[in-house]
Amino acid sequence: MPQLPGSSLAVKRISASPDPAPSIRTAGPEFAKLIDISRCIGCKGCEVACKEWNELKVEPTRNFGSFQSHQDLSADTWLLMRFTEIEVDGDLQWLIKKDACMHCEEPGCLYACPAPGAIVQYENGIVDFNPDKCIGCQLCISGCPFDVPRFSAETHKVYKCNMCVDRVEVGLEPACVKTCPTNAITWGTKDDMVALAEQKVDRLKDRGFEHATLYDPSGVGGTHMMYVVPHGDRLVDYDLPEDPTAAPGALAALAGLKQLGMGVMGLGLLGTALHYLKYGPEVADEEASDPASPEPGSGPDAENT
Amino acid sequence: MSRLERFTYFERVVHWTLGLSFLYLLMTGLAFSHPRLFWITVLSGGGQTARFLHPWIGMLFSVSLGSMFFIWAKDMRLESNDRQWLMAVRAYATRQKDGVPPAGKYNAGQKLFFWAMTVLGVVHLASGIPLWMPAGVLGIGPFYGGTVNTMRLLHYATTLGGGGLLIVHVYLGTVAYPGTLGAMLHGRVSRGWARLHHPRWEKEQAGD
């Protein structure tokens, strides 16, 4: 593969930060990983490379009647090849999904996160978790339209694929890309990968996969992990959401409500302060019982009638 | 000068458990909601500790709220007199007591505060559980994005209501009406205080 430029970790977005992003660097290239599912042979070398590079604990597993290594992603398993067997036009089809973080351009996890700096997005498109700042609230899990982040009951923090940010930073491709023996996974600038994907889709269509498509969902502003999907009409069977979004409506409503809440409470404090300045304390008169206020005496009687 | 007992020891303990837990929840909740207030979590041992404690203190809050409900619900029933009191709330707030019907043990404002806090508290608890354990609890869940977002909205809306009411409650209970805080601290109020704020209740006490 051609030599890639190193990618500075200039920060584009920071979770729970009211301040503008700190980067003053001119935007470098955005990178993307392209998965050509039609070329995957199911070797799971990428899973091993992911564990190895990121020094993640090996999780014992068992045969549960699938070619799949583990049943689900976990805090220690950031990449899982999912194998779904379905019937298409009377033929068995093996649908493969490389389940890992999609590195959305509009990251729902980052928008949902209340801990300043726990999630950052770099200019190169990588969305990275910083466990040091994570408070373990798991709102990122709810914010993710792809159900990717996983909570660790051990550390009470959330983890996911970081696109081997420590490799990308110095001009290397992610570990899964490097190890893939069939070039089912390719790495490059987002523009190059989209162009390559379009060629791949055209070739698949020539081979009879008339629904072949590029999966780069616009609801999340596009992703930095994209798929070439042979059966583009069966996205649901691949476990790929048809129209994922970062729930902008709900988040905007929440942001509006928060402004309103602070306004109401601020006005409440101001209002009580002004009320006190105008009316002061209402001190009870301990001496006079009758002459000061005849109402308390006559009140109940008046009401009983 | 004789003093009247307004709140029992048990009532005071329950009230302050509720009040202090409310304050903790409000402060940490605001910290989670507003990045500029995130520093408040430092006062609670850091973000992760605050996130861990918030729901447990919420449990304490819920139990005290439930206890308070059973202690006071009977006294808080709205009567026809309360309607007139509410009509005259403007006169009450501007200290023109002539137009305000005399209150019993609790005036209509206090009663509405009680019912509003109860309803808000229940919604707050219900919306908080999916946020606490998004993976599910007791066979309910897991709770996904849409549900969690709705619950966040509800959780914040009830905070807004409860926080606003709390400000008024604290103001009236402390500096605005001297002698009121004592009722909740040591339980007793003076005759004059009772005559001024709760004349019908004062009469009932005098009859004893």
C-alpha cells in the first residue's frame, strides 16, 4: 500500500465541552477504512490483530453453532466478525459484518456524553474514548446508533475500537487492515476510499449483485468505517441500520430544556432575592394577640358559616 | 411564652434526609447536565464517584419521599378554603394579609408544593432507573437510544420543576419567615408565629 501521511491528533470535537475545539491546525485528510464484504474469507485474522495490537485480554469462548468467535462485542473485544446465514432466492448466503466502531462524522456517543473530554473526535475522523475522563454513565451506549460501545463491570468505564489511533498517528494503517490476507479491508483517505468503493460496487453489479451498495450512512454524516455490501437490499440481515442518526431532535430538545431549566432556576434565585429586598422578613408579633390582627380570630368562624 | 410542637422528631429526620439528598442530587445532576458545572463533581469525589453515588442517593431520596408522603398526605388534602387562599396568593406574596383566608396547619401553597414534589419525585425516579441501568434491571430493558433520550428529557424536566420549587421553599422557610426554620430544626414554633402563619391551626392547638 502507498505510504500515507502521518496524521496529527488535532482535535475536532470534544464531549461535554462548551468551548470551541482547541485545534488551530488546518484540517488534514480524513481517513477511512473500507470493508469489502465480498472479499472476506472469514479467517478472523483481524480479530486477532486487534487483540494483539491493543493488548486486549483474550476471552474464552465456546462453539455455539456459528462460525463466529464470540457472541458479542465486549469491553475486551473491540472487533467481532458476525456471520449470519440466510436464504436469498433459494441459495444459502453467508452475510458477514465486521462489527466495530463506525467512527461517525456526527458521533452520537460524543453528543450524548456528559463527561468533558471523555470522547474526542480528531480531524482525521477517528472517534476516541479517553477512559481516564470517562465516568461510566453509559450514555454513549444509548447515543450510539450502531450499538458498539461496551461497559466494563470491572473498571466501570466504556470501551470500543479506537481505529488504532496510535498507529494512524504515525502513518501506519490500523492493525486489522495490515493483517487482512485478502485485502477485504483497505485504508486511505476518505475520498480515495469512496472512489475505490464505487469501483468495487460497479464490479459487483457486473457479477450479478444488482443491489450491491456502499454503506456510508448520511444520517450520521457519513462514517470512517464503510462497507461495500453485496446484498444492499438486505441491510437489516447484515445487522446494519437502514438510517442511523445521532438523534439530533432529542438532543436539541434536551439542550433547549437545559437552557430553560437554568433560566428558570436563575430567575427563581433572582426573584426571591428581589422579593426579600422589597418585603423583608415577616416577623411574628409575640405580644399583641387581638388588636394587631383581628382576622385570625374571626377567620375560622366566617368560614364555618 | 408558650411554644407549640409543629414537627415530630421522625418528621424532621425524614424531611432532612429528603432535603439533603435532594440537594446532592440537584448539584451532581446539574454537573452532569452542564459542562460548565462539571467541576461540582469534584466536591463529590470526582466524576465517576458522583455517577456511582447519584442513583444510590436517589434511592435514599425516594425512600424519604415515600415516607413523607405517608406521614403528611392526610394533612395535605385540599379543602374548599384552599381555593380562596390560592385566589388570594398575590395578596399573600405582597404581605397584604387582610385578603388572605386564614390557613390551617398547612396553607394551600404548602399543600400544592407537597403534591407537586410527590408527582415530580415519582416521575424522576421512574425516568432515572433506565439512566442508572441502561442494560436493564429485573427483567425490564435493556433500554435503547430512543427510550433513554426520552427518559433524559423527563429526568431533566422534573429537575427543572423540583429545583424551581425548592428555591421558593427554601426562601420562604428561612429568611422570609423567621421562626419557620426552627420548626424543622427543633420542632417548635412560637404562639405568635403560629397565629401569623397558621391561625386556624393555632386555634386548634389552643383548644387542646
